[in-house]
Amino acid sequence: MRLIGRPELLALGVDLRSAACSLAAELEAASWQSSGDARRAFPNARISAERIVVDLDDRHCVELAVIYEKGVAMVLFAGLSARMKSVSAAKSGRRA
């Protein structure tokens, strides 16, 4: 997959550098055709049709938008899980 937003992923900090690098490498090596392929690669991730949320640790996560037909994964959010909920709610017009 082509990964868009690698710098945002790798900017998570020293504590998460290994997890972020591993995730980036897995995404770039993947060739998913459907969300089922993503589910097999990341069984603990929260996956909807075009969105994937991968937990890096107890507090941090990465949200990705995936276009399976084009082989593209884009980092939408990388950071504290609680912050992602407020960002997602703000985008949808709801309260967190």
C-alpha cells in the first residue's frame, strides 16, 4: 500500500517510535483488496468499510482511511486516543 502521512505517524515521539515504524512498514508492505484483508492483518483494530483505527498502546492510536482499489492508506490521526474522539466528534458536529 502507498502510505500517505508517514511523517505524522513517525512524529508520535520516542516512546512510540518502534510501534509507529512497525505499523508504517506493515502498511507499506500490504496489498489489501478489502477490509477483510486488513482485519486479518490487524485482528484487534477497529475496522469499518474505509476506516481503520489501530491502537499503538493503551493511550495512543492511529486512524487510517484506506482506498483498497487504489492501494492507498492515509493517516487521518495519530496521537492520544482521547484526543481522536474529540477530533472525530468535532468533524461530525457531535460532542465527544
